[in-house]
Amino acid sequence: MNSDPSNLAGMNAVYQFQVGEGSYCVSIKEGKASVASGATPDPNCTVTMAESDFLEMVSGKLNSQMAFMTGKLKVAGDMGLALKLGSFLKV
């Protein structure tokens, strides 16, 4: 995420990822991202998906919009932030 900070420019957000059995918090502040394991009390956007689907999405094998439309990706909170995920979640 921080390797190309232009993708995060101007963003200030807290994402909660529920991936399989794991919980992860991604905080973006002033264009810099940090990741921590565990839940955060007040995320702007929560993304829930199976671990296998998440790995396919970040590797580019699963389109995030298709994952959402087929129910593989569930979003709670700020949908606008969810739409920005594709711009910085690539491995």
C-alpha cells in the first residue's frame, strides 16, 4: 500500500477486514497506511469475505465488483471507501 502513496493521497479512513477467522485493521492517515491484527471499535468501512476469496481478489484473479455482486464480498459502512479498495489492494 505504501509503495505507491499516490493511491492513498488525501485519504483518512479506518477499514476493518474480517477475512476468514481473522480480523485486521487498516488505518490510512495523511496518505500513509498501517495494518494491525484485531478489531477496531469504530471503522469507517468493514469488509467481510472468505480467506480464499480475499487472496484471489488481491492477486487480481477475482474482481472486487464481481465479488460484491455475487456475495463473496460484504461491505458495511462507507460504500465510497469500499470502492477505493481496488486502487491500493494489490500484491
